[in-house]
Amino acid sequence: MANALFISESTLKERSFISDNVDIKYLRETILWAQDQHIQRLTGSTLYELLKTQVIANTLTAANTTLINDYIQPILIWRVTAESAYWSSNKLMNKGVTNLSSENSQLAGRATIDALANKANDKAEWYESRLVAFLCENEADYPTYQNPGSGSDVIHPTREAFTSAIFLGRTDRPTSFRQKYRDEQIDLN
């Protein structure tokens, strides 16, 4: 299947800290990686493939347009920013990995690059939690989210957006309408 980008070059550059002069060929693979790793993990492979098919065919439904524009694109902005922070100043050349520099600017140190990437990933995780909540709240519009199918190649959506090593306690928010209904039926007295 052809590659489908859920965010355009212009949207990415307008809404992020990525400079207008960064060539899309350097960002394209990073966008695809962020979609495959992060968006597919959150939506599951069935909904993810449906979105890709509709983007390629230019047949996005209203619900999927909202999903991509309001929930997926903000995640991609921050995930691509985080990934690009390192790769933008380092290139793989014939002689090995080179660190690019210019006469008019000074390269950031590794600690600064790591801090920028961590900050961008924190912002992406916040948007990821919004995506999960939106999909759970609107499961009628996204039947493949709650029922992605079976098979060894099917990726089931994760309901956990945060990857922090610190456990902050159990959330009381239900992850689906079915769970909400079950929770209301349980008498805790």
C-alpha cells in the first residue's frame, strides 16, 4: 500500500518549531515512523489501515476528518519535532555520521537536544490521552477501534497514552461505554 501522511508539510511547519527551510524528504520518513509507532499503537491496526486507505483515496468521512485534524495531527506535530531534534543536525554520509554546522549558528549540545525531545514527547503524550478519550467516548463512530478483529498481525489499540516510569495511580475514567455501563451496575456498598 502507498504511504499516506496524516499531516501535510505545510501544517507541520506552520504548527511546530520546525523551520520552513527543512526539506520534506527529511521529515517524510519521520512522519511515517511516528504514525506507525505512535498512532497505530493508539488506534489499532484496523482503524489505522482504514484511515490510510481513506487518505490515499481522498474519501475521508467526516468522523475520520475530525479524528485526523483535531486529534492525530497534534500528536504528530510533537512526535516529529522530538524525532527531528536529533536527526536534523546529524546525517549519515559515506564517511560515517556527520554533525552539520553553519557559519551563522551554533549547534545545540546533546543535553539540550534531549531536553527538547523530552519536552516534545511530554506534549505528544498529553495529546495522545485526548485521542484515547475521544475514541472511547465516540466508539459508535469508530467500530474498528473497539473491535479490531483477530489475527497474529492485528495490533489492538492501547488505552494507555503515558509512558512515564512513575505510576500516578489508577484512573477512574472508563475506557469505553461498556466499561462505564459495567461500572455503574456494580454496587460498591
